[in-house]
Amino acid sequence: QVQPVESGGGLAQAGGSLRLSCAPSRNIFRISDMGWYRQAPGNQRELVATITSGGSTNYADSVKGRFTISRDNAKNTVFLQMNSLKPEDTAVYYCRITRWGSGFNYWGQGTQVTVSS
């Protein structure tokens, strides 16, 4: 079973930055879309940002201009650069990797991001 593995979460102060990374536990297939989602306590999981294999990106309105998603296709890795962090960005952040062809989605176990005011 392929498991996307997230890293880079932690504690930041409001206005600070964090960079998340995610890569599959082993490289076994071609990846199409990749994305980041988050879930705060008591809330549903929501989209943060996605990126296609060609580099097209999509962002939630709440993070536009502050977060940047990117990917390294050679390493099957997706990144999320988070700047100007706000306390409301506090959540567990999940990576999603979509397999080329089948469209099957693989989800990571999540990494905690906590922003203090």
C-alpha cells in the first residue's frame, strides 16, 4: 500500500511561515494531480490547494496570496509554502496524491499546523 508521507508541520506565530512537503512512501506509479487539504477541530476537511501534473494550480479563497503549492515531478513530491500565517490556519493538513490513469486517490495521515496569535 502506498502511503503519502507529510512533513514540515509544527508551531508558528501569526505572520510566520511554514513549508509542508509530501511524497509517497515508495515510487511505484505515475502521479497526476496532487493537493493539500486541512481539517480543523469540529470542521469538515476542506481544500487548500491543488496542482496538476502540468503545473496548473487552484487555491481556496482563504489562502490565496499567502500559500503557494508546487511540485517536483522527478521526486513525486508536492510542497505547500505557507506565509503570513493566521491562527485560523490551525488544522491538520493532509496530502492527496492521485494516480495517473485510474484516478485513485491516496491520502496521507496528516501533519499538525498550529498558529499562535
